[in-house]
Amino acid sequence: MDLSGIFVPLVTPFDPSGAVDTTALRTLGESVLAEGAAGLVALGTTGEHATLSAAERGEIVSACRALGAPLLVGVGGSSTAECAAEVAALPPGVAAMVVVPPYTRPGEAGVVAHFRAVAAASPVPVVIYHIPYRTGQLLSPPALLELASIPNVVGMKLADGAVSRDTLAFLAAVPPGFAVLGGDDAVISPLLALGANGGILASAHVATASYVSLYEAWRAGDVVTARRFGPGLAALSAALFAEPNPAVVKAVLHAQGRIATPSVRLPLLPASDAARDAALALLPASDTARAAAPALP
């Protein structure tokens, strides 16, 4: 699987009854792919993985696989045995996006041992999801590089916050063939400038083509174009994450008529009107036009 470009971690649309709306999910996936997204992520944080039943998760993966695009499937938890069993059951043709074990905070050696076991059990490539503000554990550059050396681990979603000296150290030493995908939307431009292979960006549900253009500009070394896109997209990303993800993204998609409801599942709450409107006000003109469309039935 080519892990370069902009991947969109799809929301899970719900219909008015609260059920998963796989028709809207497929339509949403088709639309971002048509605008240049390189691939999709199912069952990530943005997809509200934690509040879905096993049956719902299966429906979502099937719907996304049917689109024929590169697909990462979010898995993971605090138990190595359960995580290994989960990746072992994944269908062929996808990659597993496996989060660093949350809550238990096993230490760097424990995290490495966890991923060695999971990668060995996985019939599909593994992409590590490093997001310390959700897992409670920040990993050092040497630990990240050790993870990158594990057989069958092919990449990392790097969402460790602001670009830091540790970020620079890791990116400077990443082994050939190992993909780093930025996962903090607001700082994707500097990560791409430093050599990241792409991004996994919830914000790219909207303004998809603009995020793709940002990626393509940095890949081509077109600094002038990249600088033109970067600040506006950083502001849009900040607005879309002003309240717990994916509430604002869903509210914007609903306002654009792309999903039937803006609903999220408890313990998440729907976005405020103010947060939705602030994000809508920052959309590029092509996306703003969508907001005039009627909502899906």
C-alpha cells in the first residue's frame, strides 16, 4: 500500500434513528476520493470507534473496502492479546492502524513489546498511531525509531502535538520505506515541509482539494504555493477542532447536505452553532457553496 498523500479518517454518519448510515458513508468516501484524497481510514478516532458495536464496525469496513481505495482500519486497546486477535481478523487488502496502548502506560519498552507481538500476529501491514494526549504516553525519538524497525510495521500516524526538537530528530532518522503521516491537522504544513509522507486529516473532509494541493506543493518543492495554502488551512483545522472531534466536522458536513444528521454518540455532544458557523466561515469558496445545499433526507 502506498502510504503517501492525504488520507481522510471518515466520520461515521448516523441516520435520524441513530443507526449507522452506510449509504452516506460511501457517498462521503467517494466525494473525498474524487477531490484527490489518496485513501481512507475507517474506525479512527474521528469515526467514533469506541461507541460502535462489533457489527457496526464490520459494516463500516465493508462499505469502505467497496470503494476500492487504500484503506487503513483503526484497531487497538490496552490489551496486547485482544489487539493481536483484532488485527488477525482483518480482511486482506487493508492496513491496520494500531494505537499505542492507552491508559495502561506500559513504558517505552512495553510499547515496543506490544507492537512486536501485534505486528507478528497481523496478516496485514501495521501503521502505528502515536497520539500522546489520548494515550497518556509520549515516546522519545529512539523509541519511535525502534518501533519503525519492527518487521511488518510500515508507517506511523504522528499526532504528538506541536512540531518540536523531538519531531525533527525522528523525521531526520526515519528509515527508508517507512511512512510518516501527520495526524495533527493544524501543523500538517510544517510536517510536510520537514519530509512527512502525507497526512491523516479529519479536516480534509472539507476543503479536500486544498489539503491535497498543500501536500502536492510541498512534494514538488513549491514553497510559494504551500505558504499560500498553509495558514488558511491551519485556521480551518483549528476551527474544526474547537470542540471535541468529530462534532464540528459532522456539523459542517450536515450544513453542507453531505450527511443526514450532525449526531454524535454519547459521551460526545453535538457541536454548538457558534463552532459550526465559525468553521463554515473559514471554508474555501468551493466548499462554502456546498453549505447552501439542502440536508440529506
